[in-house]
Amino acid sequence: MAMIPLAVPDLSGNESRYLQECIDTSFVSSVGPFVDRFEQMVAKSTGSTGAVATSSGTTALHLALVTVGVVPGDLVILPSLTFIASANAISHAGASPWLFDVNSESWTLDPGQLETQLALETEFIDGQLTHKSSNRRISAIMPVYTLGLSADMDRIYNIAKTYRIPIVADAAAAIGAKYRDRPIGGLNASMSVLSFNGNKTATSGSGGAIISNDESLLAHAKHLSTTARCGADYSHDQIGYNYRMSNIEAAIGCAQLERIDSLVSAKQKIDKTYREAFCTLRDIEFFPSPDWARSSNWFSGFVLGPTYSDASNFCQRLNDLNIGARPFWKPVHLQSPYVTSVIENMEVTDNLWRHIVTLPCSTGLTKEEQEIVINAVHEVSNQQ
Ligand SMILES: *Cc1c(COP(=O)(O)O)cnc(C)c1O
């Protein structure tokens, strides 16, 4: 039996037709009609004023940080429970992450810890919010929408407003998510970032996007993404980047976004089916679903309780049964490039990350395949 993969794209719509169109019209590079259309579709599906398409989620994060004013030497507040790309984007901007815990209610940036530590560890010096012990300026907060679940953005925004720091949200896998019935484009972040990597709910092959409701920030980001070019005469007014999405990638992205509602509902249905199938599974907990948010359910799975060994062992047993299960992110504060960061108490993250099991959740997962996964999970659980 072939392995049932963790998350692979469903390219059964207009993807191949649009790709052929790129070749037929020779628009294969970083300008083209699909790029413009993709940006409009991203803005519309996230409830944002506009969008800037980029070559990846990581480059979108870097660009958004630079656009809101992060400069070398700064600190950027980040939950440690994230994919390392969030921290890397901060490093690419010459800044360093200030690492926070998540709360157990949502696995997103803990607003309580944020509020307490900002009060204790910072002061305004010459109008700049400064981290006292490192004497570094704090220039952004980057909440992460873990597993497609938004952070508690009203609370985080109130704190950000008090301390006058912009929010750049890492919403990489959160297309389709809602917070208090608002879509992710309407959540008080100066800029939010999506990824369209192959393992996300919608893909463009590789790619990302910045969304915002601030037209001037969007224009600035777009300018920086295209080598800060001022016209056709090779004039450039800043050190820009070559971060644009290509028309080929956007062609795939457009075909995916045409079906975004059905891709998101496929993810949510998979999650619901797993929850129903595993409610009798001993000593596990489901991924959080606080009543203030609706996850896009990018990934599905559960957390193993203390009677199990860790998730890597459980996943290995599932892999032996040809189920593409995987543990989840190793947090940033335990990654060698970041162990010397400014790190807050990590109680929730430390107790959590080794026990998370993610299960096959491709948008094209069939009912029969999900049955096979469910039976295998029961089998492995019974043997442990
Ligand atoms: C996927 C992901 C990224 C990186 O996106 P790429 O397109 O792979 O560069 C960043 N942050 C989070 C939370 C992600 O899930």
C-alpha cells in the first residue's frame, strides 16, 4: 500500500490550463496578468484592501517587517512555537526575535505574558520603546496563527497600541480562518502574511502574499519587492529585493483560489471527522478551538497525554503502517541559531511540542483514506 501523505495539493482545477496559457503568451516571469489577478483574489478572499504577491511566505515576512520599519539591531516579539521561517525573516531584517510563550487556550502568542513582560522589561527612551536589559529597540510584534487559528488579536492590538508597536501577523497557513467572525484581513495587523507553499491549504508551488488595509504600506512593500525600481531607466531609490511572485506561480495560485472555499471546507471537514472518530481515544486532547476563533484547520491531529511516549515514536509507528503522520514544530528557542535570544518562560510550549501528532489532511483526502488513517491510529494507540 502506498503512503498516505501528510498534505499534498489538489491540482485538479484550472491549474494546467492556466500554466499552458503562461507558456502560450510567454508571460512566465515576474510580470503578467495572473500576478495581478492573484493579488486581487488574495485580497478578496481575506477581506483586505490589497495584496502584494511574493516568492514565498518567508520573503513576504521579511518584506513586511522592513516595510513597517524594522531595522538592524531591533527586537521583534515572536511566539517560540512557530515554524523557524518566522524567526529567520526577523534575522533577515537584521533584527532578533524576543521569544514568548503561547497560552494553552489557543497555542498562539500569550497576551497575558506579553502585557506583563512589556511592563516589566521595557521603557520609552527618547520616544523609542526599548528593552531595558539589552538596550534594543522593539519595533514589531509578530503573532503567529498556529495551525490556522488566529491569535487573540483584539487583546494583542490593545497592547500594541499602548506601546505604539506595529503588528505583522504570520498568517502563513490561515487562509479561511475567522476571528470573532472577521476574516484574517480585518484584524488590526499593519500587515499580515500568507504562504502558498505546497503544503498549505492553497498553493502556488512556491509563493506568498502580504495583505493589508493600508494602501501606502502595500505600495511601499510592492516597490521594495521589485528592486525599488523608479521607472524604465534603471533608476532605483532604495536597496530593494527581487521578491516578486512569477506569473507561472500566480497561474497555479489563481486556479487554487477559484476553489478556496471548497479547499478550506475540505480541511474543516477532515478535522471534524477526526474529532468524531477519536473522541473515544484514550488520553489525548484535540487541537485548541477557543470560542473566539474559527480555525482554517490547516493541519489536523491531537496531543498525546502522559501515558504515551512522545509524538515521534507514535508517528513512527503510523509511518510503519504507511500513514504520513508527523510531529509538529520544534520551537524556535530550542533551535541552535536562536538559543541565545531573549527568551521568556516557555512552560506551555515546552510541555506541548513533543506531544503533538499531525495526521494526513490533504484537501483531496478521500473518505476511504481517512478511514485507513483512523483505524491505524486506533491500532497504534491500543499498542501503547
Ligand atoms: C509555511 C510557513 C511559513 C513559511 O512560508 P514559506 O512559503 O514556506 O516560506 C512561515 N510561517 C509559518 C507559520 C508557516 O506555516
